Amino acid sequence: NRVGKIFEDKAGYIWFATGGGASRFDGKSFRNFTTKEGLSNNDLTTIMEDKTGKLWFGTRGEPCFYDGKTFTTLKNDSGNAFNNVWSIMEDHKGNIWFGDVDGLWRYDGMSYTKVSERGAYAIIQDKKGNIWTTGAINPNGQVWALSRYDQKSLYDKKPNVTEIISGPPALLGLMEASDGSIWFGSGNGVYRYDGKTITDFKNEGQE
């Protein structure tokens, strides 16, 4: 079975996001969680634990969270479930951010706010508090971008967003290095953005 993200929770359990549900290893044995146990969808994309101990599961269908006893499907304020969530992140203030097929969302524990029409395959928050995403910026997915949401306006109705780079190749993996530079990957290679310049490493190491 396909294994996506591997995650260790605060209790020391190792979780595996698979195409057939979630699998938890306690050091001796595995316990599997599927729709039979209440998981919203068996095809998982990511797992994230928030400060309160809830586990959030992104799926190719409806995402959900697990409080240690029951699973709850994420539904927006109109009662409709979200769909196809690839990345979930908790910011420094405890808000949950995730992208689905309709855009980027923020959950403050009470309600969901649609932050942007831009999707988010990956989401990180840098040391300065800015939020970065990679993802499709239009419904047909033909244009993907690396985007930065300014920390000063994160909680405004429409945060200021800067498009660092965009193009047809899917921009996927995303991380901040210890020096503050942003690294991201695509179908064509790996790149580094130092705040001014993007360096393309796709041909590095090739003769």
C-alpha cells in the first residue's frame, strides 16, 4: 500500500498516511484506522498534530481530525465538507491552515475563513511569521506558484500575498532552511529562494 507522510506524535506513536487509511505504530504493533473506525476517507495525504493534541488528516476526499476517541469531518460554516486537502499546518497562534480544491483556508477553532483562491499543496510558516504555499493558482491547475502571505496582514480579510514564481510545472515540496532561505521542488528539479534570487539546482551534479 502507498505510504505518504510519516509522522511522530507527542506520545511517541508513529503514524503512516497511506492509500488505505492511517496506521499507528506503538513500538510493538500496528493499529489501523480506516472509514470503519470513523476516518473520513481512506486515501490519506498528510497528518498533523496541533498544540491541543488533535490529529488532523488530509485526504483526497474529506479531511478530518481525531481527538483520541472520535473522528470529526471538517465542514465549513455553510455545512459543506472540504475536499482534497494535501497540506495542513498550525501557525504560531494556533490557527489551522489548509488548502483544498477551492483555495487556502484558516480555522481559528470556531470558524473557517477562506484566505485565498490559491490552492496549497504545501504550507509552511517561516521564522518571521510569513506563510508560504506552493499550489495551483487557477481551477484547471495549469499554473502553479510559490506564494508568500505577509505576516502583518495574515488575519486581515484578504492578506497581502506576493507571488515569488509561477509557471506550468507543479511546485510541490517546501521548507525553510536554517539561514532563512526557502527551498521548493517541482517536477523539473529543486530551487532555493534567498529573498532576492531564485537558484535552480536541477542541473547541479550533472556532467
